[in-house]
Amino acid sequence: MATKKKKAKAKKNVTVVKNDSTVKSLLRGGTPVASADVATPVAGKPTTVTVTFTAGIGNLTATLFKHLTGAIIGHDSVNTSGTIIFNNANTGDAISINGGCTGTVVINVDVSTDPATPVKFSAGNINFGFDIL
């Protein structure tokens, strides 16, 4: 009875990371950095989106996206005049507004945005966005 030979697996180039300073060194082009040089995430600030429907009905959804990553941080909807509060917004994050109304709607954000608020929309579909400054 013949025995089967096992094929030798080719070794791949693998880098083993042993500690944080190695990772920081690799990320900075091989120059080691101290822990103090790494940015600490900033705590978010409460941000209120106020929606005011007049002369009709509507439905709006506001979504807060994280700066650079595009990850959804918060998401809420209103179908009457009211507020949507995001507790963890930061400079550079974006707020997307989607929905529609049969009358008019005014949207106001209580922090500095680009474009500046309040913004008024007429009847129809609404797809709009704000960058938090």
C-alpha cells in the first residue's frame, strides 16, 4: 500500500505585531512615535435638528454620519413638527435630510453648519445635507 505524501505549504511573508509601538512605527513610515502623539477621540456634542412643517403634512428622516468613515452615528424620523437630537456629533460629521412634504418645511440645526440654517423647502421631495463646522 503506497503512502500519500503531503504537499509542503509555501510560507507567506507574515509580520507579527508584538506591541503598540510597533504598530505606531509602521503607521508612521517606520518612525516610532510616543503614545502622546496619537490623537484621542473628542467627545461628541448634543446637536438638535428642528423641523417645522407648515401648510401641509410631511415626513423627514435625519441621519448623522461620522466624519471620514461615513459610519451612521444616529438616525431618527419625524412626521410632525418637532426635534431630532443627536448626542454625539463632532466637527466634520454630516447630517443627511431625506423625505418630503405637501406644504413647506423649515429645518434648523442648532450648531454651525455648511450651508447655514435655517433652510426652507417647498412642497415635494427633500434630499439635502449639512456639514457640521
